Amino acid sequence: MAVLNILHYPDPRLNKVAQPVTEFTPALRQLVADMAETMYEAPGIGLAATQVDVHQQIIVIDTSEEKNDLKVFINPRILSSSADRKTYEEGCLSVPGIYDNVERPERVTVQAQDVEGKTFTLEADELLAVCLQHEIDHLQGKVFVQYLSRLKQSRIRHKMLKREQQKVA
């Protein structure tokens, strides 16, 4: 397994829309394993393939305290979401050190495939629902800061660009 490089906002590759996975191969299983290792190492609770510059519809999530409940979602789509909404403080491995409140549907039903290509449906609430919506946004080319005001987006963009420049210097 390998730890992959995570793209940081405002990298334009984060805005690329991911394509559906059509082949369920050993290479796909390896990518999923590498994504999981990258997420755990970061450390984070979710990672979309877009964040590691792979533009395929793949998500790994583990919201467990013990970090022993990896969930893999390939070609995920939200079938339904509740009218009830809840605000959660979100962060993102692509926007390190930045956290802000985002309002999202409280519950979602997601359909996806596993690494073998088998379709499944999952109803999620609380943190898992937030994480699924956040990661599916990544596959659609959207980063959570885009839910924030223009002023906050501008400040975050400036902060992230300054951080990248300091790394290079």
C-alpha cells in the first residue's frame, strides 16, 4: 500500500467531475487500499478519489472511533435526503486546518457499489450522512468551502495559497 498525495484547495483539479468506475479490477482494489491508508495516515474520516487526483467515483469512509470500520462507495449517488436539515462543523483533508459550519440534510439514502461491483443501498444519519454528502460533493467537483460566504471563501483561498508558498520557500 502507499500513501497518496492529497490535493489542497484551491487546486483546480479539485473542481474536476469524477467519472463512473466501469471496471472492477485488482488495480481498483489497490487504489481503494491506498486511499484508505492515505485517509488513516492524514488522519481523516473520509477521502474521495478526486482529492488524490484520480477522477473516478470512489470514496472511502471510516467514522468509527477505533478506525476499524472502513466503508467503500463506488459510483455513489444519493437516492433521497431528508427535509430535516442539520448544521455540522466540517473540515477537509484538502483544506487542512480550516473548519466551518455547513447545513446539510440530516439523513440520506445512498446507492453505491462495493469493490467487487455489487450494488448496495445504505441509509445514513448523523456523522456518516454528513461525510457521505461531503465526499460525494468532491466527486462532483465541489469543496465544502463553496457552501460558505464569498468573504470566507476568499480568506480561506488566500490562507491556503500563502501556506503553499511558504512550503515552497
